Amino acid sequence: MKRRTLLSATLGLAAAAFLPAARASNGRVVIVGGGWGGLAAARQLRSLAPALEVVLVEKNAAFWSRPLSNRWLVGLADGKALQHDYRQAAQRHGYRFLQAEVTAIDRARRKVVCPTEELDYDWLIIAAGIREDFSPWYGVDRSAAEHSRLNFPSAFADSDGHLRLKAKLEKFTGGDLVMTVPPMPYRCPPAPYERAGMIAWWMKQRGIKGRLIVLDPNQPALSFDRVFRDSYRDQITYLPQARVKSIDPYKKQLSTDFDTIDFDDAILMPPQQAADIIWQAGLIGQGSDGKPSGWAAIDPVHLHAVGDERVFLVGDQIDKASPLFGHYPKTGQMAARLGQIAAQQIAARAAGKVPEKLLPDSTCYVLNRIEPMEMARLETAYRFRGDGLIQQSVRQTYNPQPDNEDVRWATGMFAALGF
């Protein structure tokens, strides 16, 4: 199967995909996680390998899209368009949806353990996403971490974080609102800067007398720094290369390497790692220092776990793909493409064939500014170099007169996921 055929297969559904999800003789694929990667894998498997039983396990009843969610936070998008029912997608495309939290993965016995049942698998796709690591700020103080998660939500990880953040913004009447940016790598790199610009626009529109203090431990985001200075000088204080050393979430005070900042409210985005279940399953890679890298170790060509060809890992949770560029960008489309590739790998192996070597791609739309509207499109492509290493190329274009290209892209992606 050619790459073009694979990546376009999600746009059409073979008649066999409507087969009931009964246990098939060819085996069972269990997919852990119903994000972009898990959904894309489920849809693709029903097209490519209709004889395989596919079970998608996800603790939430509905999918929530993080792409376009910054628009929704400031009233520029309808929340209903970002939510989709898992059961309807499963019924439409012929796989089983199990709403449950996965408590353990037993790779020796090939079992996925949930509170109500254990699922045997022949192949396993884990698309569990990320967890937030508060330990650099709070050490082992779990109560401080939970206080921050509930009261200063990042809207990066848990399913209801966006609701809490929107409620927080609606109540914000002024003062210093601090927003921390995670150190690289993290989910959707432009998202915090896009959110900062949108919140600043929202504050300006409402006449809120306050400022958003953006603490960024990374190198300056130059294109956003320009917009912040040109359009939101009175609303945003942007501090690049400002690492947060510690936070007192109860006193609302934090310390960087150079300063101590008191705040009235906050959006706290801590460092990110692969989800808890990746750690439980023993799938975390090692860094050059021999310590856990924090991310799931993969075979970068075939996407299976290192040392376990029955387990495939896709999406934001995975470790470096190449020494030439490091991590794939942790975007929704990247997760979906990786899910499709993992499905192709399993379908080929189930049929006794050698899987084709495929690489993903990613497109990301970012609203740099609301008024006047300015949008950036980031396209990332990959190829195998002559020595077998994966090489990355990035193209960034600006559109000073966008026409909801990001909304149309998201609508097409939702359809490709099966909604």
C-alpha cells in the first residue's frame, strides 16, 4: 500500500468496517486512549483489517478537541463543534468502545486491566497522551500539585481542564494573571503563545485592567514576541528564558532564577511526560545520562515498543524519533498520522505481510493575532535519509487575511477520525 493510499483511506470507509465487533479468529487489537492517535488507529484498522476485532478503551465518554479550543476559551468557537461522542463513532465504524480507565497493562500475559474486566490482546496500541509533572516545583507534595491542577488549570492534560479554565477567565476582573509555559518538549508547541495572544485580546476587548505575565523557560518565540509588543504591550509581559524554580500555590507566589512574582491568578503549565500507564507498563526510554527520559521508547520506523513488537506507541507520549531533530511535534495531526501508520503495521502483520515503511506529516494552524487577524501555517514533513535516519523539514507561512482555514482543517480531521 502506497503512503498516499494509507493516509487517504480514513476519508472513505470500506463496507467491511460495518461488521460487528465480535471476537475474530485473526486476533484482537486493543487501543488504549481515545485521542487523535487512538481514534485514527481504530478507524484505519476497520478499513485495512476488517477481520480483526478492535476495542477502543477510553475513560471519557466524549472526545474533546484541543485544536480550536483556544478560540473557544475567548468565545470565538462553538464548544459543541469540539465535542464528539465515542459511542456514535464506534457504532458507525464497527469497533467496540469501552468507557473505562486502564489501571494496568500486563505485557507478559498480553492483558489490559480495567476495573470491570481484563482484555486479552494480540496487538496493543497505546495512545495515552501525557501527564503533568509537578515535581520540579513541589517535589513529593501531592496536595500542592492537586491544588494547582484544580485551581490553576493548564487545560493541557485532563478532560475538564478547559471548563475550569474558561470559568476562571470569566471570573477574572483584573490584576496579575501568570501563565507558565512548559519546557520543551510539550504538547502542541505554539498553543501557549496562541492562548496568550487570545487572552490578551479578550482582556483588551473587555477593558479589563490587568496584565498577563508569560513565563517561558524556552528560547524566545520571536513571531509571538513581535505580536505581543505590537498589539498587546499593555496586556502582556513576556519573559523568555524564565525558568520557574518553585511555586507556593496557596500564597500565590512563584520564584524564577531571577525574580519573585506575586500573582492574583494563574494558568500553571508544568513540565510534561508520557502518561502514567506508560510508566506502569515499563515503556519509558532512557536519556543519554541513563535516567528515565520521561517519554515512551519506540522503534522510530515501525512504532512498536523497544523489545516488544506486539505493542505500538503513538501520539504525544513518544520519545525522540531521530537524532537529527529529536521529537516529532506533539500535534493532533501528527498523532493521527502515527495512529494510521501503527494500524497499517498491524494490518500487514496480521495478513502475514511485511509492513511498508511509512512516515507521518503534520499541519498546524496558529492564530498569531485576532485584530487584525493573522494566521500561521506550520507544515512538517519527513523522509528517510540515505543512512536510514529520519530527516525533518519545516515550512512556515503567514496569512494576513485568513478565512477560517483552521476551522476547515479541524472539520476535515474530525471527519477523518470518524465523527
